[in-house]
Amino acid sequence: MMKINTFFSYIDAAKALTKLLLEQINKSDGKNFHLAISGGNTPAALFRLWAEEYKDIIPWKRLQIYWVDERCVPPNDSESNFGMTKHTLLDKVPLSELQVHRIHGEDLPEIEAKRYSSLIDNLLIKDGTYPVFDCILLGIGNDGHTSSIFPGQNDLLISPDTYSVSVNPDTGKKRIALTGLPIIHARKVIFFVTGKDKKEILNKVMKGDDKYPAGYIISRAFNAELFTDSI
């Protein structure tokens, strides 16, 4: 069952999340720590906090950074998750290019999903069939989606591919998304959900309703925690 951490403010939730992440890194015995991050406004604020207050605390040299999902746009596009992370975090902390593994949103989606899947499969330790991330940072959309897996796309929750192409049902635009099984099998899954506008959907997905991809993940993830100010 997922552990729920509720705070009075966004900043309190963000700092508690960061404390947990540091604990997870320190438990990895000096090995590379494979972290998959998400895009969006909530992570952007978290990344700014890391760059400003945790620049000298987080052991950057230990991190290998990946993306949970990406919009199919060039990295300099305003919608690019990589572009957002670059401006808010990567340009401000000591991470080398060899530690940062972006999804090539500008390339043909179907080919890039296969390339990135192969990259992850080669760089991460596998637990049987699935590559195992040390930590995956997720958000939840107002429609209950997570990792660009939207309601009605349950095939992506059980896909044998590590990454696959999804389609935003509102815009019709393609995205590349980490599929459900690698998320469920991660050593740690952290949901970071803030803002009063997320209260309603949080109450729904916390019930583990499979019609919401986030609910599906929450009910099945091996080791998940929620950090929020919305409940």
C-alpha cells in the first residue's frame, strides 16, 4: 500500500521529498543512482529548489538522469520536458553530458521509443524481464494520467516495451512514455502532486481505480510514496 505524506505547503512537501531522495541515494552504496524524472510545472519548481538550495548537498556525480516521458518536439521547444529541466536544473548543477540521457523528441516517435527502450535496457540492471530504476518521480494529471499514459490507454500499462508512443487525447499529439511494468517494478516510485486543483483527482486515484492510469500504478507499485499538499 502506498505511503501518503501530506504537508501544509508545497515547499514542505518538496523538501520532504528531497530528503527521502537523498536517503535513497545514500542507500545505494556508492553506485550510480538511476533516476527518472517527469516534466510539468510541479517538477519545474522542485528542480529550481534543487538548483538553489540543494546544489551543494545532492551528490550529483552519483546520478544518472532519465526522463519518464517526453513530448515529440525538439529540445528547444517550449513544450519539451528536457528543455524545461535544462533551464531549471541541468544548466545550474554539476552534471556531465554522460549523466544525462534525454529522449530525442525531435526524432520519429516509433523509432525513438525503441532506441530509448534499448538504451534503458542496456544501462539498468534487470530484475527478470524489467529494467529497474532506483527511483521514478511521477506526477498525476487532472484526468488521472501519469507518464503520458492517459485514460483508455491500458495497453501501455502492460506493454512488454520499456517505452512506447502515446497520444494526448486532447491535442492528438504524440508523446514517448515509460510504460507501466517498469514503473511498478522500480525500487522507489515517488508521486509529487501539489495544488488544490489536484485534490479531486487524488481522491479518485487513491482508491486504485484502474480506469485511471495513476490509480493502476498506485495499486500495484512495489514501493511507492505520495508527497502532497492537496489532501
